[in-house]
Amino acid sequence: MIPYRLRAASPADAEQICRIYNQGIEDRVATLEVELRTPDERRQWLENRSPRHPVIVAEHAGGELAGWASLNVFNPREAYRFVADISVYVERSWRGKGAGRVLLEKLVELGRQHGFHKLVLAAFPFNASGMALYEKLGFRPVGIYREQGQLDGKWVDTIVMERLLSA
């Protein structure tokens, strides 16, 4: 596997994080988001995050980002404070080269460190590589949201998955 250096994201990473996120939007493999983001918007997003909901990046030897990942607020209600939603985005040319795996493994570790009981995600069932990675790292399907959103005029399903961190 290619070695990656994992570290906390900084405002200086906003442009690369934005580019990678926009690839996920354009490629229709990772999100129901349809509006491209700007580096300034991503910089603000980074600055407004709580320490309990970090963003991490995976750098490759050249110093460029191969991907990023985050722990996100699942629901602002107090009863959900032990559940985090996750995001993982990998740069097009680095997909299938282990960056997603190291980022997801680090999110599990960070989830435990920050006192979360469970991590959850929503993904596209047709994203075979993403589904394989989530299952390999212990996420289990909870259910399918049928026709959860529209992309390019077509209804798409999303699958909800979870991983208990005590297991």
C-alpha cells in the first residue's frame, strides 16, 4: 500500500479539499450535493468545526492531498451526542490506492478518542468500491432510502450504514 501521512486539516488545505469534494459532486459517486463549492466556503467550513468533529487529510509523498475525511454532527439533539456521521472523499487519481482505507481507519480511531459510540454514513449502493471498503472495515447496512434524491433527473437510492465503536 502507498504510504500516506495523515494529519489534521488546516485552512491552508481548503483549496485542495474543495477540489476533491467537487470531484465527488461531479462524478456522482459520493454525495447528493449538486452545487460545486468554493475554496472560501470550504475554509469557513473548516474554521467553524468543533474539536470533536475534526477534518483529516491524507498526503502522499508529493505533499498533495490524496483525500480527506471528517467526523460530522449526526443530529444536534443532545440524545445523539454519541453518534457521528462520517465523510470520506478521495481524489480521482488516488482512488483504489488505499487512501480511503487509511482515512476511514483513522476516523474510527478518532471516533473512539472523541467518545462516540457509533459512526454512521449514507452512501450510494452502486458505489461498489466504497461499499466494499465500508463493509471490510466493519460497517453494516441498516437500510435503504429509496429514491432519496435526484441526480441528473434520475432518482437515486442511498444506503445507510453504521459501525458500533464498542465492537
